[in-house]
Amino acid sequence: EPEVTQTPSHQVTQMGQEVILRCVPISNHLYFYWYRQILGQKVEFLVSFYNNEISEKSEIFDDQFSVERPDGSNFTLKIRSTKLEDSAMYFCASSERGRVNEQYFGPGTRLTVT
Amino acid sequence: QKEVEQDPGPLSVPEGAIVSLNCTYSNSAFQYFMWYRQYSRKGPELLMYTYSSGNKEDGRFTAQVDKSSKYISLFIRDSQPSDSATYLCAMTLNNAGNMLTFGGGTRLMVKP
């Protein structure tokens, strides 16, 4: 069964450093998303992406964040200057045309900012 | 008022019991309703997806949506120890961004 994959599974970085989180969505999916989950809290929407453009973004997704689809398979989330409060699980998700609300999540990247 | 609320639990039931999990929400514009299962430190796994009001059944799982009450439910029949997980409800408007709004999750423990 096709699935969303994410790398790395765990990333440790120092405050102020840039990190790039990588995702490979399900191959025939056209809609891509990033969510995050701070330990013990709700899963929160960050951004949605379709046709090489951001469709929607939350208040969390400020100028420190950016997304990119650098090739036909990868989807990345970049945090330019990490803060302690960016420590969380980051989940990538994807959905297909005609079933856009059925979002399939990857296993997540645990980001720890020290 | 929080947009989507769930009782965090934990809910502990014996194997074979019928489990009822619920969410309430405040935004009447939500149109699509999902249930996800999340095992500890894993990604959410889509279980059920319902549009508007009504029931939907898939194996041991039944999802119900009552838009007039802003209340959704997930029923699990013949619960198994492998069903032990956190169950998240999520919902979305029918718009271009497809942003999911999640509840905080209910932790379920099914004891053998």
C-alpha cells in the first residue's frame, strides 16, 4: 500500500540554525500539507500546497517557514532560524484530486531545538 | 470556545466491548469529518471519512455526524487490544486550502 515517507525521523538542531524536513508524498497525489504537533498538544495545520503554490497557511507559518517541491517526488519544509518553540513532531500529508479531504499522513519528523 | 473538543480520556474498556468516541465542534461551516487513529509517536492514520450528516460503516467502525447538534461519533464494535491508541477527530471546510482542524484526541485502552 502506498504511503507518505518522511526523513529524517529525528532531527536535533541548535537554536538559530536552518533545518529542512523532507517528505515523499504518495505518488499520484497532487495536494500536499505540513502539520505539526507539539508534545501533548493538538495536531496543528501549517500550510497546504497545490500546483506549485501555497493554497492556505496558518498564523504559525510565518516568514521563518517555507515550502518547496524541488522535483517530481519530494516536498520540503524549511525553517530558516529555528527557535526553541519550534520543537515538535512535523507531519507531512497528501491527498489526491477528487478526494482532497482524505489526507494521508507520514510518520513524522521529530524536531528538537536546543 | 475551542473549535473542536474531545474528552482526552483515558477510556479503558475490556476486550470485546463497544466503544463510543465523540467530538463536539463550534463552527457550523465544517462539512467534512474524519477520524484518525494515532499510535504513540506515530503519524495519524485515516480511519473514516464522512461528508455532512449521517452514518458510515466500515467493518467494526461506524462514524456518525449530527450537524444540527455539532456532534460526531465513532463507534468501535468488538474492540481489540490492538485498537488501543489515541483517536483524533478532524474536520474541514470545503475550501481550496483543505485545512484540517483537529480535536485533542481521546486515548483508548482495550484490556485483554
